[in-house]
Amino acid sequence: MSTFMAASSREGKQLHDAVFQFGQAAQAAMAAYGRERVVNATVGCYAGEDEVLGCLPVVEEIYRSLPMADFITYAPPVGLADYRKAAIDETFEAYRPEGYIDAVATAGGTGAVHIAIANYSEVGDDVLASDWRWGIYGSLCQEIGRRLTTFALLDESGAFNIESFSSAVADVLRKQDSLLIILNTPANNPTGFALSDQDWAEVLQVCRFHEKQGKRISILVDIAYIAYAGEKNEVRTFMKQFSNLPPHLFIMAAFSMSKGYTLYGQRAGALVGVSSSEDVIKEFTELGRYSARTSWSNVNRAAMTLLTTIRGDAALTKRLDEERMEFFRIIQQRASLFTEEAAQCGLRVIPYHAGFFISIPAANSQAVCEALQDELVFAAPLALGVRLGVCSVPLPKIKGLAAKIKKAVDK
């Protein structure tokens, strides 16, 4: 008789986190050889040129000024009313779509993805995402009895692969009546890729076709990295296309304060829903309230207050925008140097537009990352390649990095 005590449905579940593994190895190398000799590209947080984790100055200033009551008082499960409104405003900025809209506070962007999967996919069904994706999507699906299936993000020319997307949607909907699609754009993790307005028009055309056939389709747009995708309105033009969609084509956005407010550990975000149907949004809010109460009860009140304080003051919002753009500029400098040197040495890179990460296709990413350790370079192995966190590697350490990776890939 087995001595294990877990429920049979839970036995054997383990989280395999290669990013954490290589990150730990980087820390050990720094202790052994000195920080200045080690390139740690495993980190998914912004760090300045001094390699110190960066916080937006206006965020630190306002957070430190909040009264203790904001840190210790419960918030409603669905979130503070002003926070929900501010999260909606920040999600869409100048490109708010027409329709009924509401938001539910979540435990970071991960919480938003979790309740979207829980409430908009059936137990045992497939959830669709791109092959280049955040690895935790699969774990979030598996945890609550769903399966993650994928389509090819890019075609041979490096453009969005609408053919693969269309085929995957059709394949899944041949066997199920509803489908949740997760699209992480702009500033995709792990590639820095972004769908264009035309790509979005084609995605919605595919979904409209199946909605007309009686299918129910929900799209979750994971915008975790949008604050560092470019000028805030220029990167949101596609969102106007979410106006007046058919009632059984539902759009959600996973909003996160982790990156946009450099509050990674405070676990505050929101799931935002937009629909042409008032009933769909009422249902969305009530389901979100229930899911929040039964998952994390309520989220960080101080973080919510910080967002509403900044968004409610034009001068503070201006500072936030300017400080974000400075972080964006620094990341873009690093990415530009890397992609230029990659082109010079013949290293293939997934098309990068903006964001925290750059990815290099590699058939054996684990072996590549292990080879890079000989050069005291630490990167994250993924199923399809190697991820570099240009968000945290200073410019001097970017120089020459592409050639080292090319050597490791060619081994």
C-alpha cells in the first residue's frame, strides 16, 4: 500500500522551473567569480546599468507615503472600485473600445490568467496559445483540468502565422463548442514579438467566422509587458477593434502591476472584460468575484491605492509615463546592440519589437545554456530556444554576447 497521502489526482505533480535553476547557478557563479564577470540573463525584472533591481521613482515615492491603514486593511474580493476603473483606463488608454466593460482585481497577471482559464474554458477542454509562450500557461491549465494546445506564432518570414492560428482554432472547435485563446502581445514573453493591427483584424475575422457557426470564443490578451512596448497609445491601437464584437466573442485583458509599476512582489493586477453584451459583463464580474474570494480572497490594498493615486493626478501620471519611457529606452538600447551583433555573426533571433526578452531558436536549448555557463553566461532554456532577459543585463555585458551564444548554438 502506498504511503503517499496526496489525492490521486495530485500525485506526481511537480513544478519544473528551468529559469529558477539557471538563475540559482548564476548567483553561485557571482559568488565564486565576482558579479562583474557573470552575465545573468535569466532575470525577468528590470535592472539598471548598475544591475540593481529598478523601481520607478514615482512608484517608490508614493508607496512609501501611503498610510499604514492601506497596508493592513482588507479590500473587497472584486477590488476597490476606483482601482477597477483605473485599471480599465490604463488597459486601454486612448483606445478604449465601445461596449460594456468591467474589471476584477487579481493576484497579479498570473491571477488574471488563472481565473480566465477557470471561468472561460470547460474541464477537459483545450486552451489555445502560441508555441513561443510563457511556460506557466501550461501549468495553469493542467492545475484545473485543462490542456494547453499551441499554434505556430511565426511563419517562415517571421510574420504572425495566421494560417497556423486559423488551422488550430478550426481543429479545436471540431471537437469542442467553446474555446479560450491566450495571446501575449505586445512585448511577448519570451520573444518581444507583437501582433500588428492587421494581424489582429485577421485573428478577429477567424473568430467571427466560428462564432457565426454557433461556437463561443473568448480571447485573453496578456498585456503584462505593454508598459515597455513603446509609446502608450501607439501600442494600443489594435484595441479599438474590440468594439461591438458579436455577443459570443468575448475579449479579456490580463493587466499586471508587476512590470508596469515595478511592483513584482506585491501581486496586484486585474482581469478586464469587454463585450457588446451587458449580460456577458455582469456574468464576468460575478464569476470574477467568486473566483477571487475562493482563490486569494482579496489583493494588496496598498498597491491598488498606489495605482489610483498616480492615475488620479495628472502630474504623477506624467511622471510615470516619462519614467517608464526611460526604462523602455534603456531596454531598447540593449536589445538593439544585441540584435545588431546577432546579425553580424549570423545568429538567428526571433523578430524582436520591444519588451523584456529576446529569444534565439535552438533545437537543444538545455545544452546551449549549459555550454554558455563555461563563458559565465546564464540564460533560460525553453522548449523552442533560449531566452535572454535584456531587461536586466547592462549594456557593457550585452556587447559580445551574441557571438558567445552563436558559438554555443553551433557546438
